[in-house]
Amino acid sequence: MIDIWKYSLLFLCLTQLAGAAEPKFETAQVVKFHGYEQTIQLTRGTAKAVLSPQAGGRVLAFSVDNQDVMYLDEQDKAWQPGKPKSSSAGRFDYGPELTVIPHPNLWSGDWTGEITGPHSARLTSPKDDAAGIQLVRDFQLAGSGPESAQAPWHLVCKQTIHNISKEVCEVCHWGRSFSPGGGICLIPLGDRPSRFPSKYAIYEEGAIINVRNTDEKIRERDGFLEILAPPRKPKLGFDSTAGWLGYLMPNNTLFVKRFATFPDRVYNEAAGLTLSVWYPTGPRIELEPIGPRERLKPGDSASFTEDWWVLPYSFPKAGEQVDLKELSKVVTSKLAAGPSPAGQ
């Protein structure tokens, strides 16, 4: 992509001119990653994000201290230009899931990429005239690093939805990233009561959304819902306004997503969800923050931001359980110095 190479060369030159101000290895650069030849790698301290404009605008890898929280399947690793497109790792989309028309060019088409700063980049979709939408995703590695216990490195992911049609459209942000399976998903319930008797919804056969549930793999404890393993049906929905979720993996790594919630706005997913989790039996789990309804006139746009952290945290041993009160304190302290989500 011309933009990628142009900006990569520009920032390399600026880095050289700056001398010791920014080490070269911490400058955004274009690299080859598996079969993807035009990825943008952001590096800052021990944090690294690999972004792909090929086969959809995705985060192929995001790691801190070499602990990658993205699940990239083998088919994706072997992908080559011109071959059938796969789509795993750090995916994003827009909804409502059940009513937007298919948009394969936005989901897995050839995007463009550009480096926008020493630790930032932008991925831009093609214009999808049938859907009437164009997407732009901005990424930045932010924070003060490990020397600051209050502001570790994290990845800021902002998606902007542009209405390029001649009609009013109603859409919402829909994050859909894959992480390795086998962990414990932690949903803080927040201070507002849930609309669901079981405090979560489960998608049954035949498009039935069941809000009165019991499942031995899902339990409520200390202000959280814990998804301990794949439940009887994989797709779950939540209306929590706490504005974050955690996913604790067996390698003692906690993946945290923070996002704004808006209790007084309309959420136009079928069950009015702020968050969904897809946890099938197998090697992956999908963590899905959902934004509120955006009613866009022709030419209008709307943005939604997810902040991602990778934190060290011990996975419970057999017969033990997560100390949820301690975990909540750790997450709260780590996220305190980051950008505050709106709508809380």
C-alpha cells in the first residue's frame, strides 16, 4: 500500500533525525507477519500490536511481555494474497447483528493502512455502496510503561462508522475479537440492576433469546458473572453498564477490555446488549463490546473506542477460585490513569 510505505519512510527519517529521542525499534513500521506482507507493527517498550489492512482491518497480534492475547488460527497464519480469506484474531464489525445486510468487503476485504505517528496507525475500509458504510479504525499504543504501575501499556482501538449512503441508517459498534480458549471470562455487573432475571441472556436454538437461565459453567459471585468454561450454548449477552470485562487465561495473563456504556441511550441489538461473549467448545473465545444505537444522516459518522490491557494475574489452581475483590482492585488501579470512558 503506497500510504504505508510513504509514512513508514517518513517516520524512519524523523526517528533518525531525532537521535536518541525515540529508539528505532519503537517506531511504527511495516513488516511481514505470517502470510501478510503489509502489516503495521506498533512497538512500545514490551508492548506490540500487529495490524493488518489485508483481509479486513484487524489486530493480528497484541502482546505485552510476549504474552499475546489474540487467537490467530492456522488457516489465517497460512493466508496468502489471492487465497480464500479467513478472519480470526482482533476483529471488529458493526451491527445490529440480525438486521444489517452482509458486507464482506468491509468484513474481510482489502483495506488501506497508514502510519499516523510513532505509536499509531489507521486502517480504512473500501467504500461499500450496497451497505452504505465505510469504516475507519485508529490504533495507538498508549500508557507510561511498566515503570508506572498506574499506567501500563495498552492499545486504544477506535472505530468510526461513516454513512456514505443517501439514507438515514441506524447502526452500532460491535467488537468481535478472538482470544485463546480455556480461560475464565469475568463480567462485572456494575451498580445498575440487570433487565434479565438471570443477569445474562443465552441464545437458544431457533433465534430464541432466553433470559431465565441456569448453567453450571456460569455463576454469580462478588458482583461478577464468571464464565468458567464453555456453557451449554455458546452465545451469551449482557446488559451490564460497568464498562469493562476481563478474560483470565491459564498462562497467568489477564486481558481487559474497557469501553464506554450509556445507560440512558438505546442499544439496538435484539436484546439491548452492551456486551456479548461467544464461548464454544474449542480453541477460542470471542469478546464483544457493543455500542449504543447511532442514527446517522447521510454524511454523518460516529466513533466508539475500546481500550485493551494485558496484565499479569495468577490463574487459579485446581480447587481454588479467583479472588474477585482483589482482581477488581487491581484492574481499577491499572485502568485509573487511562482515558476515562464517557457515559459512566
